[in-house]
Amino acid sequence: MREVAVIGIGDTKFGELWESGFREIGIQAGLAAVEDAKLTAEEIDALYVGNMSAGRFIEQEHVAALIADYSGLARDHIPATRIEAAGASGGLALRQGYLAVASGMHDIVVVGGAEKMTDVGDVLATEIQASAADQQWEVTFGATFPALHAMIARRHMYQYGTTREQIAQVSVKNHKHGSLNPKAQFQREIDLNTVLRAAPVADPLGMFDCAPFSDGAAAVVLCAMDKARKYTDTPIKIRASAQASDTLALHARSDICSFAATRVAAQKAFRQANLEPKDIQVAEVHDNFTISEILAIEDLGFFPKGQGGKATMEGQTTIGGKVVVNTSGGLKARGDPIGATGVAQVVEIVQQLRGQAGKRQVSGARLGLAQNVGGTGATVVVTILEAA
Amino acid sequence: MATARFWRENPSRYNLSASRCGVCGKVFFPPRTVCSTCHRKSIGKMQSLRLAGEGEIYSYSVVHEAPSQYEILKPYVVAMVKMDEGVMLTSQVIDVDFKEVKIGMRVRTTLRRVGEDGPAGVIYYGYKFAPVK
């Protein structure tokens, strides 16, 4: 296994990008990453693209070849592969790229993630999003994706005494961070009452507990560590990449207050990196719903089980806190173009570790972690990065 | 949805057809061909079983934003119910005031309409939950 570094990053603004199509956003992010790494097209060995459901959002499959083509790489005939694992598509694409370089098969790969969600209406987008859960045994019976997370929230409140206010604070905190990110979909701070009084979506969760539908793309360039300094003075080393799966349906698990796949992937990642949760200064976690962030920070080992809500309320995950979570604004405020999300998380961590995160910079950040979730925890990817 | 897709799920949707591992006794719904604990040892030893239909609410939500199929039902209650056999099912809770729904509430399955293929399409039936009186 070779060491692998991130040598280039690129992303689009996230939001309702009506003036841009899937091709435009995918290429904008990809070219920015290639430009950042100062690569020539001939140096790219392969492309991996994370995408959940272009087939249903824009009625276009075969999107990896499409992105390679419109990136001007058609005549280079590079292998271009699309990866799908619902919300974890981007993180998983990154992992495939990592494995390809670590194995020695490729020296330089581009990993992109893209989703164009706003060409369909909210009702259809909700249905497409729900296909990440068990269509036959959850969704058909009336469980929406927010409702599944609402049931997690209710149970977490019941078992651990987590309060509605603590859950809502995740949204307040992520909007605060998002207000410092010029690429975030939402750049306004909100207060606790705004979250608590928002229109209900799936009780106890309301509108401000749910990540929005978004268009957007993100890309990174991966390179064998021993060649990375040819391209950049600030290579960011991938210290660990781990992945785990679990039952597709939430109801098939004995405990819904914890994602076992997060725990397993985190354990593997910390073991690979020879690190502990307390070593991490900055993390991007999969807050597709507010409760998801509370599960994540507990399952990753940042806080004991049941203490995630309290820690959030105390500001331990806010900029200035013990472990800063979702400096980008997270899925909640930065936006959640599904296939792009896992790659965008790594783009944010790389910016933090390079010291290029502007107003939201966590001072002295050396080690960062990204946790990307598919469905209700049926796929989880954990990546640990370090300023080399 | 194609008619055949729903039709082949009817044994579980109508009759709560499940399976039990002949090695460790763990119950699965819908039926599975292999046990997630016993793996290869369970192959060929999974026994069919019909759930009795009673259980208690493990968690629930009142759904306000619903897909088109459930638009006319909203708001409605959806719950995860731990059946007495130990396996968990997800469906709607009906014939109840939302405020009375609680974790631990006893419910039993009842056969109801769960969906249809548009206004003139095939109607699908399956289980929902109602409080045990």
C-alpha cells in the first residue's frame, strides 16, 4: 500500500443553480481541482464520479463517461467510473480513487461528486431521496426519509434524555458556520426559536432540521504521496480510509440510536491512522438531519453515547470548541447535492488543513475527519486527513 | 409499480409471513434465506413462520410532508413496531388520536389499503397498526 495525498481541490457554490446543468457543475468543480493541482490532462490516469440518482433527477445515466467527455478527456480514453451508495456516493468514490492510487494501479486520479436535484420538484425529490431507504418494507408503508430520522430522534430523546433544543442547536450552529462560507447554500445565521417554530416535516423534526435539496459538485485530485510535492507544497495526506455497511432498513437493527457502520468504519480508520478521536481538531459529518450529527459525533467517539446533544449545546463543536464539526455549514447550511456531499466534505477538510478556510479557519488544525453516510447508516465512509 | 412486483410480496404483506433461523431462533421479516448470525450453517434451515400481529411501538413520527402517494393522508403517524416475536416492522398507525401515540403502546396489525398506481390503477393492500383496545 502506498501513501496517498490530496493535491488539488475544486467545488461549485451549492444551492439552486438554475442557470447551470449537471454537465456544467461537474466540469466546473473538476477543472478547478485540476487547475489547483496544476495538472495537464495527460497526467490523469482515471476518473471516479460519485452520483446517487442522475437517472431520476435528470434522466441521464452513464454520467462518468459524460463528465470525462465534457472535461475534454474523451480522446485520452481514461477509465471513468460512477459510484453509487446514496448519500455516501461521494465518499465512496473518494475511497475507490484512494484504493486505486494506494494499490499502485494509478498515480493520479480525479474524484468528483455531483448531483443536480432542482430540475425536479420537491415532491419527486423527496421520493428519490427516500429510495436510499428500503423501498419495499419502509417507504411503501409511509416512512419518508425525514420520518425515519424523526424516529431516530424520538428514540434518542427517549433513551438518553436528549432535548428538542439540543437537537435544534445543531442547525443553529451549522447555519452560523455556513454564514462564514461564501459557497454555502444558506449564509444567514438563525436562532433556536426559528428551528423550533419551523413548519413540521416529520415530528419532532421540522423544516430547519432537514438539509435542503441542492445542486452542486466537488472534486479532488489524488496522487501517490511520493510524487505529490512535484505538484504542490501543501499535500494533504490521507491517513485512513474506511468503509462499513449495515442493514438497509432501520427497523432491522437492535439499536437505532447509533449507526454501527459509523462505529465500525471509525474504529478501522483510527486503527489504520494509529490515532484516537481526541486527536482530531476538525470534522465534517453527515448532518442530513440535525439528529444525524448528534449520532455521528457520538459514534465517531468524540463524545460518549447520549452526550452529543449536551456537547453541541455547550458549544464544544462550534468554531473555538474542542472538536469543530461542520465548519463548511454541513449538509444543513452548505447544502446537500447528494453525490457531491462526500467529496465536498473532504474539500472542506483540505482547506482547513492547508489553512485556507478564511473566516471559518480552525486555528492549528492538523488532523481532520470526514464521515459520509448513505441511507439511514447502511453505508458509511470515514476518511482521516493530515497536513503533511 | 408493476403488478407482479407487489403480488409476489403478498404473503408477507397480507399474512405477515416471516422466517426463523433453525439454528439460533432469530426471526426475520420479510423472510430471509440466510441468518445474519449463523451464516452458512443456517442455509436450508430457515423455517417459515407467521407473525401473530401484536407488538409495541418502538419509535414513531407524525408525518407532515409526504410523497404524492400519501398526500391525502397527511398528517399521519408512522411507527417502528417491535413485534412479540422480536422482529421490528415499519408502517402507519391508524384509528388513534396522534396525542395518544407513545413509545411502548400496544398495537396490532390490520389489513388496509397502502397505495395505488394512480387514480385508475391497481390498489395495493398491506398491514397497518391500530391500538390494542
